[in-house]
Amino acid sequence: MDTQKHYPPVFSFEFFPPKSDEAAAKLRETTSQLAVLKPRFCSVTFGAGGSTRERTFETVVEIQETTGIEGAPHISCIASTKANIREVLQAYQSRGIRHIVALRGDMPSGMLSAGEFRYANELVEFIRAETGDHFHIEVAAYPETHPQAPNYAADLRNFKRKVEAGANAAITQYFYNAEAYFRFVDDCEKLGLALPIVPGIMPITNYSQLARFSEACGADIPRWMRKRLEQYGDDRKAIRAFGLEVVSDLCRRLLEGGAPGLHFYTLNQAEATLGIWRNLGLGMPA
């Protein structure tokens, strides 16, 4: 895993754009709590077909301008036109944003056409053609295979296309099997793909929510974990304690195995990420 080594490790946090004033206030509290950990960047997600485009823009700009931490908007290309994407890129450039997470995204319900982009590699190519090296581009990686890919080998080829189109780094879908990540990285290195592949980390605080997410995105919850979580029923405290232990152990193993950092899917909450951070002994500001 030589191509993965990056010292010191890079840490980042992901948020979703708030839908109400109350949610926006909660997110500001969360970002202020996590900003003291000095992450490399904070990313903000993007709704299907650009349905949260304005809120994503506002949230990214606010995070960067109020915390000084680099904001990284997700840009989804499905159901978009080149003119749409060009406008979005220019808007981010004008506000000093230099980091992007480039994704294919999900087709909005009821839409029959994918638009002018079909795949994320086409979006990466377009961003490079329009903006040169202005943006640091992250792309998605799927150690356990994208749920719509026909097989692992085909998914690996899709990832290679995104890298060759101009990606700087990748963030994985979350997983709980470290071996899946290490195998994926090894297979990428065999293809000559020398870029940081940062594990995506999903803290466990709510089992029914996690099961729903995992069913949708194809992330495997190992049988032993599922059985333990089912045993706790509605005992939220026990679920959180177990989740903290399991995910901290996963993160420790990933970092010790050479992962270049960790990207936390915070779900706009600080507590679980802070708990993992403390368990890893990463240090807290005075």
C-alpha cells in the first residue's frame, strides 16, 4: 500500500445541507465543534438531480468563510447539462472554492433522460476542460462494489476511468470490513492507480437508519455486527457504545494498515465522530 501513505493522515468531515432554519443552526453548532479538530476539508452533499444545489452552495461557502476550513461541494452530473455545470463551477470559483467531490449522482424520480452526462468520469473530464487545475477533485470509490455495477471487475474499470479523467483523490463508500478496503487498494495499485483512497467512515448511532442506508448503497453490515445490533433492540445507549467501539477499532486498523486518512459521514452530528476521534488518540485542542 505504498501509494496510500500520506503523512500525517488527512481527516475530513461530510455534512448535508440543512432544510430549515433550526437545522441550519444545529449544523453551525456541529461544524464549530468539529472545526477545532482542524480537518483538511468539509464536504457538503448534493440532492438528486441538483435538488439541493442552492443550499449546498450556501452551506459550503458559509463553512469556508466562517471556519477557515476548506469547503468541498458535491457536484452531481446526472440530469444536468454542461451549461448547468459550467454555471455551478464558475459560482464556486468566484467564492474561492478550490475543492470538489465529483459524482454521477442518482436520477431524480420521474426523469427518463440522464442529461448530457452519463458517468462521473465525464464530469471529471468536463471540470478539467473548463477549469484546468483550479479544483482538487475527489471521486467516489466502492470497495464492496457499486450496487448498480454488474460485478467487481467492471466497477474497478469504472473507477480507473474516473482517475484517468483527472481525479486527485478518492473517498470510499462506508464499509465495516477492513479487508474489502485493503483488497480494493491493492487491486488499484496493480492497475497503476497511484492516488490517495481515503476510507469513508459511518459512525453507528441508529441501527434501523444504518440498515436502511446500507440496503440503498450496497454497504455490507457483517452478520456478527447485525446480530449484536439486533439484540440491543431500542436501547440507543447500548447501540451507541457498541458502535463507538466497533468503528474505532475499524479506523485504528485502517490507519495502522496504511490508509491515508479518514472521511467521516457525520450526518450533521458531532458526538459520534468526536468519540471516535478521542478513542483513536488523535488529540484534542487545548
